Amino acid sequence: MLKPVGEALDLSVVELLDGERREAEPLTREEAGETAIKGIQTYVSESQRRQRLEKMIVILVLVIALIAFGIWKYSHRPVNFSEDVFDFGAAGVQTENSDTDTDGFVLDLNGGRYDDLVRERIKGLLAKETGYVQEVSSLPESQEWVYLNEPGNGDKRMVSFSPGGYIDHRSGKYYTCAFADSLFYDLQSILLNYYEESSADYQYEGKQVYQYQGRKLVIEDPPHSPTEELIVDYFHGRLKEDFRPEFPDAYISETRIQSIKWILPEDCDEYELYSIEKEIAYQELYDYRIYEVVTNMTYTEALRNLGPQAKEGQQTYLLLLGKRSSDPEFSVCYVRNTAIGG
């Protein structure tokens, strides 16, 4: 095709290959050969460059497609409650009287220390009590839901639990499990109790000082929730129980509650945690909390003379508050004075 193109442009074939118009004098055989070779090399080089570019574009498109598919696959993976990476940023409860998904309440659990306690309690419950899981075509209709929302997105549900099973919103599948019913009510109890305790409406209506037959209880750090109020009631009850008939003058004359703090199990030392976990299993507690209570105690002279015991002054107690399946409310299930081990 070079010959007709050259004739149309009034150029020789050599000039077309060389890329420039030449003077009228004819080329020698050697010059014509060199010009032809140069043109062919330029054409081959440009053709190879275009092929390399096309290959790079194809590879880049494939890489982008694979990354996009991986991201999509990861975001739609089934929730695995036993994984350490399982996490959620918010939790909500939709009660039986709720008319829409927005009724009930949602708790943002990315904040303070108590949020971490609730999140760890839920994660621990799901990891050990999901039981045998079976995929089903549909779950029984329910007006009650407990749901967990994705981290960083308080509006997007990750998984929703009902008394009949749960919806995995990531994979879009429905599941039932061996403990679906108890799991739902345990989760609901944890969140409802936390919601009630975190309410700003709570006000302690008890006394700051209690006295009984020479004994005194002073509350320096008043309770901030109903469960903390149970702890005050426990120490109040000890005023009447602290009697030794054979040593009527030996008793704790004053107890000051300096702080009440809800703590994580890992905040306890190994032996304390073992004792607490044994009580949780023995008493079959389905919801529980551990509190650290710091007190300052003053003894009578007769009590000081009785012999080895926890020294008067500052003492630390660990209290386990929990619910059994038959309990509507929390109760004090276990008390341990860390200074004397019981």
C-alpha cells in the first residue's frame, strides 16, 4: 500500500519510510537499504510498545478487579463470633412494643471503660454459647431483636438476633443455633441492664451515713447505679451481722466506702479470677459483673487484740454480682477480701 500512498502525496516509498521529503537527487542502493531498515525498525518498535502498553492495561484492570472482588468478599463474609477480630461499634434493642426498626434504643459502645466491659461480655457470650449453627431459608417472624452494628458505622447492622435465630447481614443468610432462645434473652438482659444503669436519671436516695449499736458505715463514693446500690446494701447488712457473742466488744467500729468500680475479669489476678469463674459456673450465672470496692476500716481495741486478721485501714474487696436463670434482678453472689482471701 506504500506505492499508491506515495503517489497520492507525491512522495517516494523511500521518503515515506524515512519520514521526510528528500531532494530530487536519487539515493544510492546502500542509502535506500538503510532508510528501509530504519523505517521497518521504527514500525516494529512502535508496534512492540503498543503491545506492552496493552498488556500492562490488561494486567492493571485484572489487579483492580481482584482487589475489588476481595474487598466485596471480605465485607460480605459470614460473621464468626469465635474470631478474635470479631468486633462491633454499637448495639441496639428492639422490644416487642416497637413499631419500627428505629424504636427501642441504640448504644454507642466505642466510648468509655464501661462500654468496653459490655462489649467484652457480649463477645465472650457469643464465642462460647452459639452452639451448633444451621443455615435455614427463613427465621420465624419476631418483633423483638437485639442487633450489633458495624464498627465505625452506627447505622449499619452486622447481625440481628431474635428468639428463633439470627440474621447475618454481611452474608445475607439466616441461621438458627442450639442456644438461640437463651442467647437472645441473655444479650437483651446485658444491654437493658447497661442502658438502665447508664441513664442519667438515676439518683441515689439512701443515706450517706448508717449507724447501728456503735457501728458506722460512711459512704464517701455514693453509688451511680442500682447494682452499685446493692453493694452499699451489702456493707450496710454487715453492720448487723458483725457480732461475736463470746467477744461482744470486738467489732469493726467504722467502715468507709471510698470507691466502687466495675472492672473486667482480666483486672483480677490469676487466683482471684479462678475463684470468680468457679463461682460463675457453680451458680450458673448468665449475666454477671465484678466490682472492686476500696474501704477504710477502723477496729475496736478488743478486735485488734483477737489476733491475726486483715489489718485495719484500707482494704479491697471483690464482689461478684450476678443473675441466675430464676433471678429477675442482680444479687451479690460472691465476696472476697483480697487481703485475707475470703
